[in-house]
Amino acid sequence: MHLNLKMLSILAALAPVAAGAAGVEDDVVPLAGAVGGIALSAIFCLSIAAVIIVAIIARFRINALKHEERMLAIERGQELPVEPINRRDSARDSAMGALRVGLLFTALGISLAIALGVVCGPTQAVWGGIPFFLGVASLVFVPLYRKFRKD
């Protein structure tokens, strides 16, 4: 009988330690989720940076090849091909580019606001307003640019 009371007192003394250990495990799960989220965000950002760097390098290489081609034509005494510069086409391309960017950012802002509203709540959905209003500003720019080009 004496042994059982001693064991019960030891178990009673260890009970808060066991309860605290369970609490520590509960705190580790959100921490692991946060670390995983940060890692995924870092991978996503690095992937985007890699795509941008590859695009810049490709554009530089294309320009270098065009330059090399023109220099070889000059050395051989050949006539240089004329690359037409049509201001009307470039103005249209600028308006179309602004329209494309405007539609993209507006759609991105709406989808981001919906996603953040569903996942995090309405207070976080406000962050979708940043790309949304950038898109709206670009869409407002298109008719103003076309009107300015006509005058």
C-alpha cells in the first residue's frame, strides 16, 4: 500500500510536465507551418527572379546577335537592312500593352482579394486592392493615351 501511494505522488508530480510537453507539440505545428510558408514563398520569389533574369539575358543576347549581324554586313560592304520605325504602330503597341497590363492587374487584384478574403478574412482582403487599382489606373490610361495621340 505504501508503494502505491508513493507511485501516485510521483505520477501526480509528473502530470504537469506531461501536460506541458503536449502544449509544446501544439506550438511546434504552427511554427512548422510558418517555416514551410516562408520556404514556399522564397522558392516562388526565386523562381520569378530566375525567369526575369533569363528573359533579360535572352533579350541582351538577341540584341548582341543583331549588332554582330550588322557589323558583319558593314565589313562585307553589304547594304544594311532597314528596320522600319513606325510611330503609329509603336503608339498602338503602347496602348495595347497598357490595356494588357491593366486587365492583368485588375484580374489579379480581384482574385487576390477573393483568395485572401476566403483564407484570411475580410481585413486581409484589402491587400488585393493594390494590384486592382494599379490595373484600373492602367485601364484609364489607355483612352487618355489614344486621345492624346490623336491631338
